[in-house]
Amino acid sequence: MSLGTLSVETDTEGYLVNPEDWDEAIAEQLADGENLNLQDEHWQVLRFMRDYYEAHQVAADARFTIKFMAEQMGHGRAARNHLFQLFPYGYVQQACKIAGMKRPRGWSTG
């Protein structure tokens, strides 16, 4: 898949085949494809997801991202709902895709 002037390999659903190809410019292109305009809170979530991936070599389950939002971003009990406000088509469908993760297989979507 060609993303604007960038060329990265994606699967048939638009997820990066190699998460190491990700950078913020690619995230912007992926977000454009999802009709999302990334704001500061999006970037905080995406950077958490990338940091988690770097540390664990696996995509963060939604519950870890929700915990991060609750504790570090100050959303408390409303964190889950806020995650889905930021990424209205869902954690796997949008957040994981834009964060450059491979398509997650059958785990909690939050």
C-alpha cells in the first residue's frame, strides 16, 4: 500500500506488516485513511502503544491502554468511553492500525 509519498507494506485490511516501519508520518497517513485528525490526546495514546510495543514486542491489550488513560491522562473511570471517542471505530480497527501494529488476533478490545 502506498500512503501518500510513503511506501510501507500493509495487509489487506491496511495494518502494517512490519510494525518497525512505523513513524509519526506514517501514523498521520494511516489516520487520514481513517478520517481522523490526530490531536494531542491521540498522540499520547499512540505513543503509549508504541512504547508498550517496544518494551514487550507485542501490541498493548486495550485494558492496558485504558489503564494508561485513566491514570496518566486523568480520565479515571471514563477512560474506556474516552478511548472510543478518540477512535470511534474501535481500539483494534483504528488505534492499533494507526499505531502501526499488526492486526491483533482475538483479544480484548476493551
